[in-house]
Amino acid sequence: MESATQTLMKIYKWLSGLLLLTLICSAIWVNRGLAISAPDDIFTTITGKKIALKALRGKPVIVAFWATDCPGCIKEIPHLIDLYQQYHKQGLEMIAVAMYYDPPSHVVEMSKTDGLPYDIALDLQAEHARAFGDVQLIPRTFLIAPDGSIDLQITGTFDLAEMKTRIENFIKG
């Protein structure tokens, strides 16, 4: 037969678990509507073009941080080209931001050699990396929703099918 102490301990553990579950569910419910806005950055491309993120509102935007010596970044380039070619005419904008330590001559050369069709920006002072949450690990990809909120951020290579689905939802919506 259980003692009163054992019964009380079981009830205490059950109530503690229920309280923890309630707190977790409440936090998820409260945070589900909170969107993080993309910074109001202005990029300068390797061709001298100025791009203000604020001016791109109404369109989905990919901002991809990368470097010419990053194996994951190089692996991702064909996916970025595919996304750009498939969705740019439907409104997708894309800015690939070369990390501050990447020599500009390497960035320009790779963009020419690989025929990168999207905008390439240099981040010589790491200002863009700081604005996007102190990006240090790459590749780091942000998908910005048409309303200017960050819909997705991935460190490492992204899943192409998932990215296409998200972009298509923005284009259709």
C-alpha cells in the first residue's frame, strides 16, 4: 500500500509536469505571432548598384552570406542560380553578401567565372553581417517575406525543395 508521502510525491511530479507543459505551450502561443523584421540595410553591389532592403518590400528576398573559399557556399551556388532563374521574373530578389575577409578580387572573379545572375555585395566592414545578427558561420541564408519579416534563416546549406515551397507561397499569396 502506498504511503501518503508517496501519493503526494506522485501528485507533485504530475502537477510539475503539467505546469512545465503549460509554460512551454504558452511561450509557443505567445511567440507564434512575433516576426523579426529584416534590417533596413543598403547594399552596394560589385557593379556599384545600391540596393535598399526597404525598397524591396512587397517581394520575397533572399540574402545569402558566403565566401569564395567556403565549400558549403560553393555547393549552394547552383541552387541559388536555380532559384533566381526560376523565380526572379515572378518577383524574387536575391543578394549574395561576400564576407568581410573575402578578397574583393576573388568575389568579382568567381561571379564572372560562375556567371552568377543575382546581385553580389561586398561586406568590407562586416556591417551587413552585424545587422543580420552577427553572421559568422557560413553559408547563412535569410528568406525575407514580402512584409519585411525574416521568414527563414538557415546556417549551412538550405533545403532547395523547402525554399522553393516558401518562395512559391509568397509569390502566390
